[in-house]
Amino acid sequence: MEASADLSIITLVAHASAVVQIVLAILLIFSLVSWTIIFQKWFQMSRARREARNFDKRFWGGADLNKLYESATERRSSIGPQEGIFYSGMTEFLRSRASNLEARAGTFGVIDGVSRAMRARYQRELDILESGLSVLATIGSVSPYIGLFGTVWGIMDAFTGLGNLESASLAVVAPGIAEALVATAIGLFAAIPAVIGYNRFAYSLDRLSSQYESFMQEFQNILGRQA
């Protein structure tokens, strides 16, 4: 029982060298940051999918474009990405018609302006959805190497200490090696969720991006027929 207690995680961390403890602290911070981003992106992506689904039902359910625009205007600060793209495109379309741009530049000029407005809003929304993913990718790729550095340093420190002993047994060597291997374990603990989260959110973002682009193309066609 005593040997088991001596090799517990808390005991190993407490008796680890200062460098290993610093490495463990960095990895724990990485893990906390990673889980914070994972939960934030999960809520953000879920909300974006839900809002896109609800807006699609209203848009393709035969709702009047002007009524949809009025509704988006009233909730301008809280609309979802896809409705925001619609709002930007519709705003540019109405502004162009109000300024008689259609008569001067023709239908192509109006739709081209609408396309640029929606594309700019689309890019802004993607930037918001992408925020944090690069941090997850960095944590997922760097954490194992930081943990490995802590392990190598710990093993070097353990064997340096053994050099001062006349005789060494497994009971003397095991704690030092175990302390060093904790760094690798914590590194993997920080990296694995970050990699899984990054891959999952990147896939979700790719699907949302395709959905937004399809909507923009269809909406441009509708406005082109109206113009």
C-alpha cells in the first residue's frame, strides 16, 4: 500500500523536478484553454446550425422577402450567420433599387453588388466561426512534444541522481522514471481532446460554409429574376 501511495500521481508531481513541474503546469493550462474553446465552439456551431435550419424553413416556406428583411432588421444584433448573409444581400439590393442603380448599371450591376455584399458578410461570419480553431490545432500538435520534453528531462535528472549512488535497484529507479512519464501522459491528455475537437469543428465549419454558399447562389438567382 505504501509503495502504491508513493507512486500516486499527486506524489509523483510533488516530487518531480522544477522543470518537469513547469512543463506540467503549462500542459494543464493548455488543457484548460482547450476545453474552454471546445465548449464555446460546440455551443457556437450548434447555434449556427439551428439558426440556419430555422431560417431555411422560413425562407423556402414561401415567406415574403420584404417580411423576412423586416424581421431581420428588427433583430439585427442577434441574427444568425445565414440570416445575416440574407440581410446584407437584401440591404444592398434595396439600396441599389432606391438609388436607381438598376437603370444605370443594369441587372448585372445590381446582382454583382449584392454578391459582393453577401460575400463580405459571409467572410466575416466564417472568421467568427473559425476563431479558436487555430489554438486547438496548435495545442493538439505541440502538447505531446512539450510532454516528451518533460519526460526526457525527468529521465535525465533521474539517471543523474543514480550516478551518485553506489548501487541502484528497481525500487530506486522506478519513482524517477514514473515522475518523468507523467509529463508525457499529461501531454497526451491535453492533445487528444484538442485534436478531436479541431477535426470535428473543422468538419462542421466546412458543411456550414457549403450551405451558406449554396444559399447565396440561390438567393442571387431569386433577386436576379426580381430585378
